[in-house]
Amino acid sequence: MIFTGMGPHVCWRQALRAKFAYSPFFWFRWKKGSYVDKVESALTSRYGAKTVAVDSGRSALLLALQTLSLKKGDEVILQAFTCAVVVNAVRAAGAAVVYVDVDKRYSIDVSALESAISDRTRAIVVQHTFGIPADIPGIKDCVKKHDIAIIEDCAHTYSSTLEGTLLGTLGDLAVLSFGSDKAISCGRGGALVINNSMYQKDIFTRLSELPYLPTGIVSLHLFTILMFWCFKPMYSFGGRYILGALRKLQVLHKFIEQSEKSGELATYAPAKMNNIIAYMLLPELKRADRLAWHRKKIGRIYKDAFEDDLISGAVFCRYPLLVADSVTAITQIKFRGVLLGDWYSTPIGPKDIDAQQMMYVAGSCPQAEFFASHIVNLPTHKKITERKAQRIVSLIKPYIHED
């Protein structure tokens, strides 16, 4: 079975560290300790700007937006073809969401952006979808006459570049995520890159006031890593039923909580990064360049097979592909032992959200809606070999959407 979109791709190293985390060595170090400092130091070195670690990308985005001191009536521009947790952060910060359509990069369409900017616009969240660089130069050109903060959403990327410059260094602030299925993942965690120093003092003040995640939530996260490592490899041989039973018993970590699907923040957001999460994350950061090389290699196989003209510099967290009928393609290929992803099968995902709470008007972003109806995501993670990638290509080709 080849997986994507099914939770953490857990390696034996992560499972071993999760198991070791329960040892007496960590009994009094789950919240505070030196590993958070090491993570922040590594990220600050990589991005060339002060970076603070938090419990999730959601918390990082909320922290960034709160720093802008948004007031009622202020607006933040987002693209459609995004996740509900992004929308929730904007609303929690006190601003109204303004959606714009996407271009062929699956990111903000600059031609649609200019008409969306008003004298109430305070920020633009620029999402580098799937790890494909958004048109940052075009966006900057649009806002140069306005006092608008640019927040890069790098949840899908850790190594992509635009004209040789690392994504996450081009805006005023940048949000990183280390959650499930992200470019670098330990199942949970996030960070905020502070490229514009004018925000630094306020961010540190707000960060100091944040709580840590409760121990019970962290323990649930570590237990989930161990369970996926044990039962995901035997998914077709009973593992699916065991994981399903554990979900029903609510003893596995939920990647998106029910409250978030209803337009609210996660139960414990925002929060600081716990020491034990940093302990899980640090070795993944050290292997980041090696993993990026692997994702590039797999991405090239897909790109060559489908003759795509996707922008250079992309390191694909997942490889996007348009098919005639995404539901049929995903369902039929699942029978062949391959689980494809569906980021995003609705303009604001996931598909079981309370759409009314997202304030999205159907028909307002037709390109995003078209993509949502036809998108599938191909895996690029470390368990996808060249042989597996070629097999995925052969399975998906009959379903390709013809222009």
C-alpha cells in the first residue's frame, strides 16, 4: 500500500523518539527544556531572521495577525483553495476575510488581488500551495502603495525557492508548520519567522504570555505516532480497522478538531512549543535538505511524465494533478493499493467543515472551485521510491483531465 493524505509518515526514528519520550529522562522536561532553543536556533540560522517556535502553524499565523493589532472592520486577504484553520486564525484575530481567486500555481492570482485591496486591507496571507512559489514579486508590486503586511504561509514548504531565494524570507512574516503530512513533519509544531524587525518586540511579549500544551494533549500526540508506526504498514491487512477503532475511542490525535471545522480555534491554540515536541522535531530539521532532494527527484518524475510546466524552485510537499473526476480516480486507484490525497476538494477544506462559518460565497473564485473539483495530490514523501512513483504515474494517467 502506498500512502498519502493518511496521517503522519512515521519512520522508525520518530517512533523510537516517541517511545523514549515516555522514559524517566523526560518526566520533568515535557514542557520546558533546551530543545526549543535548539529548534529556534536552527530555524533562525536557516531563514536569516529571528524565528520563534510555537505548537502549530495555526498558532504561528494567529500570533502574526495579532501583532498587527487588527480592529473590527479591518480586512485580511486570503486565497480560496485553502484550509479552514487559516480562515479561523484571521477571524480570531478580529479581522474580516476577503477571498481572492488563484492562478495556475494554485496560489493568489495577482490579477484578482488589486481589485480586492481596499483602505481597510491590513495584511495578505500568501500561501505557497504544495510548495509551489507564489508570485511574491507581483504581490509586492500590488501593495507597494499601501501599508499592508505580507505574511507568507509556508505550511507546505521548507525548501522551495523563488529565483534562488528561500521562501519564508520574502514577506514581513512567515508561518511554518511541522504538522502531519507537511514538508518537514514530527506530527505537530510550528514557527513564526520575523523578517520585519518592527514586529519582533510585540511578538516576544505575546509569546511570553502563551501557555504550553497540556501534557495530556502531548501524550496523545506521541501515542498517535506510535500507533501509526505500528499499524499503518498493515493497513490492508487489518491495520485500517485497528486505527479506525482507536479513532472512535478518541485515543488518537485529531489533525483538525471538530471545533475548527465549525469556524473556531483549536481547543488549546495558541500555545508555545513544548520541549518534547522540539525533541521530536530537531532531527527532522537536520535531515531537511536530504528530504528536499528526494522530493525534488520524485517531483521531476511526475513533471516529466505529465509534461507539466510548473514553476522552477518548487519542492513539492505533494504533487498536484488535475483529473477528469477526482472522486472516481481516488476511489478506483485505492483498489490498486494507492491512497491519493485531495488537498483541497472544496474551496475551503476539509470538505466536512461548516461552510457557512467560512463566509465563502459560491461562485466568487471560479478557478479555485474548478481546481477543487478536479484535484488529486501525488505523494513525494521519503517512502516513495522512483519505482513507486512510476507505478503511480501509470495508474493515474487514464484519469488525466484534458483541457
